[in-house]
Amino acid sequence: MLFTVLVFALASCSRGAPGRVTHRASDGRPDQWVRRISPTEYQLAIDTNGDGRPDVIKTFRNDAVVEVEIDRDFNGAVDLVQQYVNGVLVRETRDDNFDGKAETVRHFRPDGTVAIIERDPSERGAIDVVEYYDKSGRLTRREVRPK
């Protein structure tokens, strides 16, 4: 169920207007916007490649980053979502073949090391492989679930 929700989050990237312009590139085109979500939350949208569309969106709660959405191939769709707790990366959802479907969810320990990687290589919306890692980064257990 959680994986399905994360897949939906990757697929839904249409946000309408990115917000109030807070910075312009040397050519005068907007390349950074801020949008207020609530009294304690806002989003900072950044255009890193100069096409006029944001490809990095950072969500802040109480001035601390809680989520970063990135469009790594600049096609308008989010393909990497990073979630933070107290400023520490705790989960990362990836669509590495840029087809709009997440293949990998990585869970991190508070020290930044990978704890668990969940994989959906067939992109059917369910986890097929779960890998567990020790603090040194070694794979300790691998579960393959029946399809």
C-alpha cells in the first residue's frame, strides 16, 4: 500500500503556478519561486536548467526541509523523492528509468547509511525484493517475494 502511494506521488507533479518569483537568472527569467502551503509550510521551487520550469521542489515545515522532489531528466515529471525528519534523509523513492513508475525505495538510518532497499523491478506497484543492510553497507539478507 505504501509503495502505491509513493508511486502516485512520483506520478503527480502538475502543480500549476509554482508560486511567487524570488529570484531571476542573469537573463531576467524567473528561476526560483516560493509558495506558501500553510502558516508553517512552504515550498521552494528551483529551475536548475534554465527552461523556465522548476525541476527541484523543496518542502519546508517550520523552516526545516521535509521533502525534496527532483525531475532529473527535465521532462516535467518527478523521478526522485527524498523525505527528511529533523533534517536527516530517511527515505528516497526513485524512478531510475524515467517512466513515471518507482522501482526503488531506500530507507536510511539516522547516521545516513542505507538500512533497507525495497525494489519493484517489474514495476507492478508491489515490492518484489527487500534487501537489508548492516551499518557498514553490506547486504545481510535478501527476500524475494512471489509475484
